[in-house]
Amino acid sequence: MAPHLQRPTDNPTQHQGHDDAGHPHPHQHNPHVRSTLQPRKSAPLYPAHTFSLSPTYHKWVKLTALDLHALVLHLPYTGQGIYHHLNHPIRFVYLCGIVTAIEFPHPRFVIFTLDDGSGRVVDVKVERFAPGEKEADKVAGSGTIVDGMKVGRECSEVGCGLEHLFLGGEVVRTGTVIKAKGVIETFRGMYQLLLKRASVVKSMAEEVEVWKSYADFVESTISKPWVLSEASIKKSKTESRERARNEERSRRERERRLKSRKTKRREWEMKMREWEERQEVKRLEEARVLDGNPLDRPGWQPLRPNDNDCERDSVQTIEDALPKQRRPESSGESKWFHSMGKKRRRSKDFDKGRRRKR
């Protein structure tokens, strides 16, 4: 419908991120609530080879739900899971909040909503193993990728057959306070957290300690721009190039070894094929030679003791027709010939020595 033909609504806040009752939608941005991580000044975005020097790149960064939705995804890092606040590269997020909803929309994952009181909520996704994917799971599809978390129907309430989310042996219900660590994903234009580690907050003192560490981290690190010197940037660039050269050298070496193994494999297969062909030719030649042997004919059978003289004569004739083989010498005869040969050689050597002396 064209804009000038749209029907006016009775509630002017309905199309401004509010529901029919005029309340802000929990998954829509509320312009009256601002993130605690407001940039103080513009900061330069450093190249990717310097990210390893950042205090947030290899760390679980403590954020609120509002801070998470305020992160920026720059175009060069799309699909790499790298987000920025100011010029801090962030990959791993650490949240703490109350579970307000749990859903089981699919056999492969569970969704629960986390509210930390910052003005926004975050959907946390827990991936489950497929039936038979993990042998340690006795119940098909009960395991998740998070250690200590599983899905089951073992509920203390009598007659309850619904699925429940368990963390550390306890049932996760609405109102449970959880510390969640994960990576950021995007679903329908909204950020959500793919859970990697989780634990239940069991006391108020533990929750206060989490928020105190969050406040200290914001004040000391993430609220200020990340600053690098020119010397650090040049050194990081040189190290990055050296790593790239080493990786390229290693890749070429792996390819060379793989090619050499393939070549040797082909040569071995070729030699085996030639050997099999020679064996086949030899077998055919032996079969051709044995075709003239009367003992090799399919109708021939050995004589029995009660056969007549005619059959014995025929067998004698067949044996006479076979090629004569040399009778093997006995062990005594071979030793005698060997000793006689030695004596003859000794006598010849003795005669040669006598001739020389003369």
C-alpha cells in the first residue's frame, strides 16, 4: 500500500518500536536507553594483523545486553565473528543475567532469553548433539556442546513429561541467574549469543562480584580507545609477514610431500600391475605346457590295487613317457664328492708350489 493511502493508527507509538499497548518491545531498540559504552572520541581502526596486541581480542569481554547490541560490525570482517566497540576488536562475550524465557523450537538447539537489567535482552542459543552423534549420551539428543548442560525430562515434579534444561545438575528455570560465555551470531538482523560455557550464580555475593569486575573492566579498558605506537604497528606488520611466509613455506612443503607420496604410490601400483601381468603370463605358459601332460587331463584317475594288468601296463607306458628326472644324490655321496674335490685342489696347489721351487 502506498504511504499516502495507509490507514492512520489510533496509537502513534505503534510503529516506533512499541506494541499495541504502547510499551517498548523487548527485542526492539529503545532510543531512551543508551549504552554505558558511549564513545568519548573517534578512534582509528587498526589493521587485522595488530588485533593480537589488543587487550580484548583473546579475552572474554564483560558486557551487558545493551552493550552487545551496540557493537559494530565492519564490512572487512563480515563472517569472521569480529565486532568492534570504538577500535577494540571483540570476539568472545561474557554476560550475566536472569533467565526470563526458555524455548525448545528445534531438536538441534535450545533458546533461552537473558535479561541483565540494562534495557535490552539477549537470546542465547544452545546447540544440541544429534541422536547418535555422541556415544557418551545415553539419551538420544540429550547432550549439548556446553559442558555440564543437557536437556532431559528428569523433573522432580510428579507427572511432568516436559523437557527441561539442566546446568550442573540443576534445572534451569525462569528466574535462574546465569553467567554465559559465547560468541556473537546474527539472526534476522539481531545479535544473539551462541553459548560455549555457562554456570549458575548461586549467591548474591557472586553476582555482585561479577558486576564489580565488569565496572572495573569498563573503566580501565573498554571505555577508552585502544592506542598503538607506530613502532608496534611496524613490528606487528613485520611479524605478520614472517608468519605468512612461514605458513606459505609450510603449505608448499606439505604439497610437495603429498605429491611425492602420490607419485610413489602410482609407481608402486604400476610395478604391482606389471608383476601381476608377468605372473599371469607365467601361469598361462605353465598351463599351456601342462596341456600335453596326460596326468593333467581331467578324465585321468590314479590306479587302484585291484586293477587289471592292462591298466598297469598303460600306467607304466605313461610314466615312461614322462621326462626323466635326475636321481637326487644321497647325503653321503655328496659329502664324498665334496671331500674329493678338496683333495684334488690341494694336490694341484702342491704341484704348482713344487714347480716354482725348482
